[in-house]
Amino acid sequence: MLHKNTLSIIIPCKNEENYIGNLLEDLSNQKRIKNVPIIIADADSTDNTLGVIEYYEHRYPELNIKVIKGGSVSYGRNRGAEEVDSKYILFIDADVKLYSNNLLVDTIFEMDLGVKHLLTCKLKSYSNDWKSKLAFKFYNIVHYFLIKKYPFAIGAYFCVNRTEFVKYGMFNEQSDNSEDFLFSQNFKPNEFGVLNHFIGQDNRRFQKMGYVGMGLHLLRNLIQYMKNGRTEFTKKSKYWE
């Protein structure tokens, strides 16, 4: 059974009025979700994000939603984590789509086995853009080989033991991007797992950076990490702007 002592969900959020309602709808359909805390760290949204959240708070009171003040993605996730004391923390991005109603139950079942300490999912696009669908398929292939040496739980779906999250210093708030990759490097490859589930994202970051630009961004970060470690990620990339 999922409950507040087992799992908490943290969602960093800013101007997500077109997305956050869909995620909360998907969460409401998850099995055994009642009483699981959902902490939304809102970074002063200027659109109707808070109105949408309030609507779903009333529509699905079992979601146990709490809104706190956010900031950068890392800051919002860390502040959300400080609000909870559950055994596991699940970080989800506001634009994520959950395809399976068993996803949370399966995630906690896998974590409770005690072999994996960090879990994520495979990705696919829910956009109508065929290029984004192809890009996520390519990502899954690259990710499959990458994690044999470099564990990488994407922040869009990032489940970790809370004790270890605190022990390793939480997300680096000095890094303006790839904080999920950096934190993942605290784990050995055999401590990390990819669930046999997909989550969905759309193509908005590809629209912002371009498909080639996004690919080069990720490749550049990996090369810089291999050469210089974590210091490179403190430089401003404007990824989240």
C-alpha cells in the first residue's frame, strides 16, 4: 500500500497551466494514491497554473496536494524534499504523462526489493510531431548503453530513497541544468534501474533548442563531465529559461 510514510511526490512548477492539470489527472488514476503527499514547488507562476492546481485540489481531495514556494528546478525539488519524511521520494516534471495506472505501485515494489536505489522510466513523445517521437526512441537506445557506465535517472521521473537523497547532498542548486545526471552519478550502475514503463513528454524543449541543438547539448555535457567532472555544470546554459 502506498501511503505518506512510503512515498512522496515532488513536482517543480512554473507557468504550467497547459500541463499540470493533465499530470494531476494521471496521478488521480494511479492505484493506491490516497494520502500520498504531492508537493508542488511553484516558482511564482504568472499564468493560471495555481488556479488549475486549486481546481484539482477540490476535484480530487485524495491527492493530498500542497503548494510551496519554488524557484529553480533544483531549488524547488530540494525544498519539496524538505517537506516530507517518506521512505522514498519521486520527482516528476509537470509536463509528464503517466501511461500506466500501476506505475507508482510498480516503482515502489521495485524499490522495496532493495537492489535498486534509483529508478526512472523510458521516454516517449505524446506530441504529434514525428521528429520528437523519433528523438525519444533514439534517446532510449542511447540511454540503454550509457547507463552501463553512467547511471542517469531523468528528472522527469526520478525515484530515490530519501535517506540517500539527503546523504548525497540533494540536487546541486548551483547547476542550471543536468542536475539529474549529476545526482545520478552518486550511484553505481548496478544500483540504478529503468522500469519497464514509459512516461510521456511533449516536444517543447526540442522546439526551444532544436533537435540538433538538444542532442549537442546532451553530448557536450557528457563529454565535459568525463573531462572536468561536476564543475562544468555550474556554467549558465539558459536551459531552463
